[in-house]
Amino acid sequence: MNIKDIMESNRDAWNQALIYHQRARNNSLQIGFANHEFTTLDRDCDNVLIEKIIKMNISGKTISQMPCNNGRELLSLMRFGAKEAMGFDISDIAIEEAKQLAKISGLNVKFERVNILEIDNKFNEYFDFIYISEGSLQWFPNLNDYFSIVSRLLKANGEILIFEMHPFAYFFENGFSSDNQNLEKMISYFNKGPFNYKNGIDYVGGVEYEANECYWFMHKMSDIINAILQNDIRILEFNEYNLEMANNESIKHLEKFPLSYILTGKK
Ligand SMILES: C[S@@+](CC[C@H](N)C(=O)[O-])C[C@H]1O[C@@H](n2cnc3c(N)ncnc32)[C@H](O)[C@@H]1O
């Protein structure tokens, strides 16, 4: 299967998932973003993120998130004083909702439906700060391709902040069951995939459904670091946490392992 077909399948799968997410959220974001104090960065794990955002100071900056899903995180980041923001995502339904939320919030944030790997050259060296959050990197088979886009869109001295699930968390998600801890059934940390979420991706409502075909890839920590460095981004800080990010009951109690990380870098 070629990469374009993989991306289009994932687009369909995410459009399907968004219907479940919207059902579970029941307009809470639409009601929330009408209030200027509203934020979705209110999970336990977000404290470490907020500390870093304040330290990096995005006040007055042009910021982006890629992929941004329905824009809730990017809209929440605007509370830290950014001048303008642009979110990119492949899902039609996510971007439709993001535009609606931006309108409700009155914030200076725009959204575009696009495959990240095909973002237009008009955004070259456009952003001071790019945010990459949990569940983002796994959709790109080749991280060098992904970070070459991130680097192209960053201004000189522009910064990135990645707050992602740790490769260990993906590893445990992939074939591990806390009820049946069978090492034989686990998929190797070194197996890139692709893998498929057969029961869907409703990490909001937790509903299982017959999912459209989607493809995701496991990336080792070394793959992530090398792809960043090979695209002219210097690593400023790298911290690992035992904070679980995806509300996944089966790995929540694995706090002896790194489950998330923050990496900051500068072009
Ligand atoms: C888990 S979300 C990550 C954003 C955010 N942390 C969240 O949880 O909503 C994954 C997003 O990646 C998007 N996506 C997957 N492949 C993409 C691609 N090639 N280009 C742009 N967006 C993509 C999906 O549409 C989805 O909104």
C-alpha cells in the first residue's frame, strides 16, 4: 500500500472516530469555548506541560499544532498569549468542528484540512512555535518526512514542544493485557508495524465499533530523536514521565515505566 492510500484510509478512520468523540462530548466544548477562561489542558498530566509552556513563553508568537484534531488544545494554548495560531489536520470532521470552536471562542486561530506531509509552501518559515501532542507521531510511517515538514514551517530560532505518549506506552498498548500478562503475546518494541485499531479510536467515550481500516506505526525513542536532529532542530530538553495520557486503563498502573515525555527543541 502506498503512503497516499495509507493517509486516505486514516482520514476515513478519523472521520468515523470523530462522530463518536462528538457524541461522547455532547457539546461540552462548544459550551466551554464560549467562556474565555475555558481550557482543555486540565488533565493531571497537563501540569508538566503548562510549566514548560510558561517557561518557553509563547506570548505574541505565531503558533501551530500538527495534527490538531478538533483544535481544542491549540485554542487552549492561546490563553498563554500567542498572537495567532494555525492548526492542521487530515480529518474533515475534526477541522469542521475546530473552525466552529474557533468561531465560538473569538480567538485568532485558523484551521486547514490537509495531510501534514502536503502542507503548502506558503507556510514555510511561518511559525515561531509548533506544538505536537499525544497520538500524533504514530500516523507517519517515516518520521524524517514528518520532521522535515515541521522544520520547513519553523522560522529560524523557532521552537517545538512535543508532549507525546512514550514509545513504551505504545509498546504496552500493543498486545499487552493487565489481566493476562503474557510476554509471548506482546509485540516487539522494534516492530514498526503498521498496526490497526480494529475496535476503533474512541478514546473519548470508550465505545468499541467496527473501525474503518487505519494504519499506525511504532517509533522507537531513538527514531524520534534522530529524525528531529536530522532536520536541523537542536534538542533543548528531554524529560520522561510516568504520567498516562490517553485514559487507557490497561496501562494506567504501569507507573514503573515511562509513559509520556516532553521534548523541546530549537531550529
Ligand atoms: C490523537 S489525535 C492527536 C491530536 C490530539 N492530541 C488529540 O488527541 O486530539 C490524531 C490526529 O491525527 C490526525 N492525522 C492522522 N494522520 C494525519 C496526517 N497525515 N495529516 C494530518 N493529520 C493527521 C487525525 O485526523 C487525528 O485528528
